Amino acid sequence: MSFEIHPEWSLKKRKGSAVSLPLLLQLLTAIRDQGSISSAAAQANLSYRHAWGMLRAFELEFSAPLLQKSRGKGTSLTPLAEKLIWADKRINARLTPILESFASELEAILTSVSTALRITASHGFAVDALIKQFNADNIPVEINYRSSLEAVAALSRNECDLAGFHVPVGEFKHAAKPYLKWLDPQQHALIHLAYRNQGLFIAKGNPKHIQGLADLQRKDVRFVNRQTGSGTKILLELLLAKEKINTKNIADYGSAEYTHSAVAAYVASNMADVGFGVETAARRFDLDFIPIARENYFFACKASALDQSLLKSTRDIMQSATFRNTVNALAGYDGTQSGSIAAFAETFS
């Protein structure tokens, strides 16, 4: 048994009642993709009359049209309707990891499963793929998404079995030193999950002609950042320092989104011109991507637990061809070493 929690927003009508928006958003998305109200209604399992009535009712509430017709081009969405769709994408991108953690916590409480694998980890697409594989194999798992530093701290307090965190490859390995406050080579082991690319998210076709980090200082470029404490923001600040770029010269540097997908959705909805994160998020939101750095994503665990059945099963899954192929299929990810044991000296040198 597993639980799912999904975000849902509603419009509070002028007379005080509220009406849920998911069906409207589904209909608008179908109209955008098919250019026809009748085809979109059929896809949403609605009669044409019901679909048309819903659209008109919402237009009255918004006091603005949602559709526009042009001769020879069919029906298209107005800017307001497009904004509604992108707002929904941003809500899902921002809240989904939080709700997944809460659903996992509820499942552990309500099912009283004492043998669940407890994972506290920085959110990532390979982690999400692993959780889905656990669910498919009926392996009970409790996931709690936190920053990399919070994850290893949780492991040291015995609050989880696996702590997920990421470390830059190459010259910025020293950025991982703060983790050593919580990780001990004599007590802990490192399991490799994946390599991944981090870089700049930009609109399709690069209309702002952004070439690299130096362009973040331009007055005509709007930037969206990650939250303080995230490994991605720490990496970005190291990269900026290397190029002698003062963060005070970057517009909106104090902005904060809590996932890579949320950053991508922000850029895709034209609320920013550039963001920084993993390539998979950019591709999923149909953005262009400029690679800047490569990272290792690891799980830390107690070394003594490696021989226990739960972690043995976990490593077997991670080393399987099925899972490695799944990770390799993620844009910018490399899962060829997934499940292998990594050396502390090499990781933190």
C-alpha cells in the first residue's frame, strides 16, 4: 500500500464558493495542443456543451477571455490561459517533493511498517527513479527530501539509513568538506548513485544570447536562484567566485526556488531569463541548457549496514541493468557506476 498527495488549487468565486481548477487546466492544455474545443472536450471526457459552459463561466470569473480564434488557425489560448497553465506547472514543480515526503511519512505512520528503508536526501531525478523502482518492487521506503547537509546530519543522528548528497567533480571537491563534520570514514560508507550535469537554463533558442555565467550580470537578464543551503547554490557561488563575479551584480540573486524543476518552470513561464540546475529539469520544460559543471551524487550509510539485507537489496537494484538504463535515460545523468562503493579519500580530497 502506498499513498500519493497531489497539489490542487481552486478559484474562490465572487459569491464566496470555491471551484477547483484541475479540470479547467486539463481542458486548456488540450485546446493548446489540439487547437480545437471539440477535440479537447473529447480528450477530457466532457461534452462540447459542458466544456464550452465551463470556459465561459471561468471567463466571467476572471473578467477576461481564455480563448481566441483566428481564421485558418483554429482556437488558441490567450496570455491569461497560458499563465494559468504555467502557474500550475510551477505549483507542481515546487510542491511535489514536499508532498512526496509527507506521503511517505504518512505511509510509515499508518501502515506501521518498521522495516522501511529510510532515505533523507537532496532532491534529484535519479533519487526519484530509485524510489519508483522500490515501489515497483514492493520494497517499503520512507523518503524525506532535505538539503545535502541536512541529509548527512540526519544520518549521523540515526534518523535515516541512506543520506543523499552531491559533490562537484574536479577542482571544487573541497566544497564537500562541510559534510565531513557529519561523516566519518571509519563509520560510514559511500554508495555512488550517478553523475549529473549542472548548468544554465535558458529559453528555447536563447533569445537573450546568453553564453555563460558572466551574462548573469547583465541588466537585461533576470535570474532565478536556489535556496540558501542547497548544494546547487553552493556550487554556483564557487563558480561565480572563480570568475570573480560579485553576486551583488546579479539581479534577483536573492530569489529562491526549492527544486531544479521549480527553477526550470520559472524560466519556462518567462518569469526569469536564466536559472541554474541539473540538465534533466531544463529538458523536461523544453528549455535550452548550457553545461557548466559535473557532479557526483552519493548515498552515505553506516558501513556496518552494508551487509544487512535491506541495503544489499538496495545495491542490487542500483547495480541492475534496468535501473542503470533508467538513470542513463535521464538527460545529463550517467548511471554506469550506480551501486558501486566510492572511496572517501577520492570523494573528499
